[in-house]
Amino acid sequence: MTAADWAKFSGAEVPAGKANHPATGVSAADAERYCAWLSEKDPAHVYRLPTEEEWELAAGHMPKDADFNCGVGNATTPVDAYAKTEGACGGADFWGNCWEWTSTARPDGGRAVKGGAFDSPRTACRTEARAESRDPATGHPNVTLRVFREDAPSR
């Protein structure tokens, strides 16, 4: 989700030059409220955070030669800066740039995050990495969200 997308929902100001960067500082609860808002606006679909396993399936195995924003700089890049490196589902920006919330709870009360960030070592960005979690009540400067959309149940 971009900062511009988040601003449409939250009314927050878009930082100068960051409209196409990931929205950061968004707690897991904020992310879930955003998904509910999208679902309300589009009754034909349900929007939600993916489980850790769903995120991994959508990303697929990280290619050895994947190019993405990690461990090099100290800031986010536009979400399409590395568009040539696609996940299994065709989506971009799965690895690096920002960790992404999932709906998977950890035993320690944290929430699983996936994909690594601009300040992560490359090995932490691997699809299979499962050690990372964050406090879901807090927004973090290197965590954003990826929204999954599915057809709404028939009535």
C-alpha cells in the first residue's frame, strides 16, 4: 500500500515526494481497519491481510538474482522501483523496502511480518524467513501492508 493510498483512507498528509512509497507507521489494527474500509467500499470483494503462508505462496521463492531495496540505503523507495523482480503472483515489491503485516499471530503476542525492509540484511528478506514479528499495536517505520482481495461470499 502506498502513502497516497493510506492518505485517502486516513486523511493523513502525504510526505513530499513519497506518494508512491510504502505507507509506514501503520499498526496491524490500522491495517485491518483499512481492509474493512476497502471491503465496505467494494461489496463484491473482501479485503484482508494475508496469513504468513498465503504471503509466502503469493511471493514464491525469492530468485537468487532478485534486485530489491535492502541493506543498502536507509529509506524506502517507490513501490515500483524494482518492478522487474516479481513475485509468483506477478506482484512487485515482495522483498525488501518494507516488512509487511500478516494476520498470523506469534506465540509471544507479536504479529508475523514478511519480506524484509530497506534496513534488513538480504538473508532476512527471503520468503522462507519466519523469525520476524512486530508488536501489532504499534506502527513501525519499516513496516507496511499488502492487501489480499477475494470475492465476497454469495448471499
